Amino acid sequence: MPKDIKIKPISRTVGKDQVVDEIIISFTHDRELNICYPVEPTGKYGTFCMWLLLKFCRSGNCSRAYILIEKLQSKPNRTN
């Protein structure tokens, strides 16, 4: 995980058989992230909105999980 990662919960919606979380994630791309495929560090600072949808079956186990990500902004380099 990036050193300066910030995770801000926005909302949580709970239904009978599903949970939806909306969160904002910000970080500097200072290391290789093996989320979907490896990408060399760019040094750019980015902010993303992420929605997590978990569906449950009758036994209470997670039957499906969906992750949606939208890039909100990126900056060339972050100066601290």
C-alpha cells in the first residue's frame, strides 16, 4: 500500500441481502500496485471514488462481490 493512503468512508447502505459501501481513496502512486496488473510507480497523486457491493446468500456467506472505481482527479506530483 502507498505510504500516504487516505481512506474516507462516505456512506453505507445495508439491505436484507446486500451491503453497499462508498469510499474516497487518495494516495501518491509511489510503488508498484498489483491490484489488476502491475504498473510502475508514476509519482502522481490521485483521488478515486470506490463502491463496494457485497451480496449474501441465505447461509450468510458472501455470494458475490463487485468493485466499481471512478477516478476523480490526479495531479502530476504531490509536494509535502
